[in-house]
Amino acid sequence: MSLDACAVLVSKGDPDRFSSAMTAPVEARGRLLTLYAFNLEVARAPWVSPEPGINEIRLQWWADAIDEIYAGKPARAHEVVMPLAEVIRAHDLPQARFSALIEARRHDIYSERFADLDALLAYCEATSGGLMALAAAALGAPDNKVATTFGTGLGVANLIVALPSLIAAGRNPLTKEDDVETLRALAGQGRELLRTARSKRRAVPLAARPALLAGWRANGPLSAALAQPQRCLQVPWAGSEFKRRAGLMLRATTGRW
């Protein structure tokens, strides 16, 4: 039942990752959906309340739950924590990735901008890059640097999509007064990360490729931000539904994430 709950959570809250997970072999889908459900829960924690202290407590709840799993304690009776403990133990996933992801999300609780572009990219690496590395490890590719790089590029793309909502909520993460300049630089870095990862496709085992399919739409927001940065600050990027479905099918069939 907990795994079913993870699938429902991801299908509603993260449809792109849900769709990519469904391209994996049936026996592997549960691993991906469990990790994506964990990510979704942690990503939402900084937004639970207008009170930062409450959101800090929620993130700490997840940090403590992860610590307990690695300490060998029984998993908390939670619909995501219980299957997550099984995936972690079955595939020897590294605790450092989970801890870094949770810690990075503390930034989302507050309204401070990132200090510089390197700090922003480090956030994308700890969150999206770390998640993709965990997904790849759960499919048989532990510590895969290509997955981390590609996931970081995806994180940049996802952040660009979220920018209008973040700005409207008073949580603009960009690093300078000139948001257009920062956005262009960020998008350029994101595109280079994708290119670097794709140039090393052969370093990703075939069994782990469904983990990287989560980034099949990353090119769109990055290209849009480079071409029309001012618009991307105001209007969330959205590709067509037809291209969305056809693009995933093509990449799943060819393996060219």
C-alpha cells in the first residue's frame, strides 16, 4: 500500500518524473517512484507554513527519519519512509546524498538570494543532481558522475520553470539585481551541464538509463531562458503536451536521454 501511495503522490505532484519512471522495467519502477516521492515530500516541506520555524521542524523530521534508517532503527510508520527504507537497504544507497538534499532545501524556507552563481549551481547539484544520482544507484549505477551532472542540469531547468512562482512568493533565488543577466548565465551553465553529460552516455549502464530520462524536457526551459529571459521571469515555461509525450517516447525508445 505504501508503494501505491508513492505512485499516487508522484503522479499528481511530479508528472514528468512519474512518466519517466513508467518507462523503466516493472520491477524497477517502485524504486524510482519511492525516491521521487521522498524528493517531493522534502521539496514541499519549506512551504508547509508561513512560519519558517515550522518548516524547519518539518525538514528536520525528514533528516531524523533518514538518520534512523541508516542507524538500523525501524522505519517510521509513514507511507514514504517505509518503502524508502527498503530501497535504501536493498541497494546500499549513500546517506550523504539524502542528507545533502534535505540540507539544501533549508534555503527554500527563507527569502535570501543565493550569494553567487556557484552557490545556485551547488543547490541544483545537491537537490536534483543528488536525486538523479540516487535513482541511478537504485538501478545499478552507484556514484555515477554522469547522472549527477545531468541531474544538476535538470535542476537548473526546473528552477527556471519555477522562477515566476518563486518571484511572486517573494523567494527570488537569483543572485544579482539584474535578474536577466543572472538568468542567462544560469541557463548557459545548465545547457553546458546537459551537453557534458550527454557526451558521456556510454558511462551510464543500460539498466540505469530510465533514471536519466527524468530530464527529457530539460532543453526547453534552458533554451527559452537564453532566448527570452525577461519572459521566463514572468511566465512559467510550458512545452506542448504532444511534444511532451512524443519526446519521452522517442528518448525511451532510443535510449538517448
